[in-house]
Amino acid sequence: MPNYIRPKTTGATVFFTVNLADRSSSLLTDRIEAVSEAVRSTRAERPFTIDAWVELPDHMHFIWTLPEGDGDY
């Protein structure tokens, strides 16, 4: 697994991409309700603001803002 350099700034706004292992799959759009529920569940446990979210068949782009005092995304 790569050793990514991640900002530790609390309350930061971050951009990231999540890819499916199988880039030929359309699982994300085929199961949009499940993906949305997973995000809702995560936000209930760890509040953050979704500034932007683009969901494509094989990957998603996000811009999130963490709460003040939180640097753990």
C-alpha cells in the first residue's frame, strides 16, 4: 500500500478520488442507493461537509471540509 502524504491541518478542505479496483465496472452507478447510504452512515459517525461529489461508474471525486479541530480523514 502506498504511503500517501496527507495534510494534518484540522478543519481542512481536501480533494480526493476513490477508484474501483475493476475500472471496467459500473458498480458505483448501478448501486447508487447503497453508496449514498454508506456516505450518510459515515457522516452520522464522523460529521464533515461535502462541498462537492461527482460519482462516475468506476470512480468518485470528493471535496470535503472537516470540522474544526478534526484532522483525521
